Amino acid sequence: MESSSVNWRKSSRCASNACVEVAKVDGGVMVRDSKNPDQAPMRFTPEEWSAFVAGVNLGEFSF
């Protein structure tokens, strides 16, 4: 799937163009850097994305 043809979203808290964007696509989720939209996005299965979101909600990525 061409990444330019999907609906990219970024957080409403993003105050600049230096944000992560996500797009829901058939077969999972794509993630890209808004500063470099021409670079190939990372792709995650629904299971991988759910595990990541669960980890974020549990604070596993807090510094």
C-alpha cells in the first residue's frame, strides 16, 4: 500500500511538525516520522500494535 494514499493522524498535542504519525491500514498500523514523510513507514500487525499500546498505558516506556 502506498503510504501517501492513507489517512495519517498525529496527536492533537503535537505543536510542531516533529511528530509521529499513525495510519490504520488493512492488516495493521503504519507509523512514520512527520519530519520525513517520504521515508518508508514502519508496519505493525494488530497484535504488535495492541502490545505496544498496552505497554505505553502501563508506563513501560517512561523514563
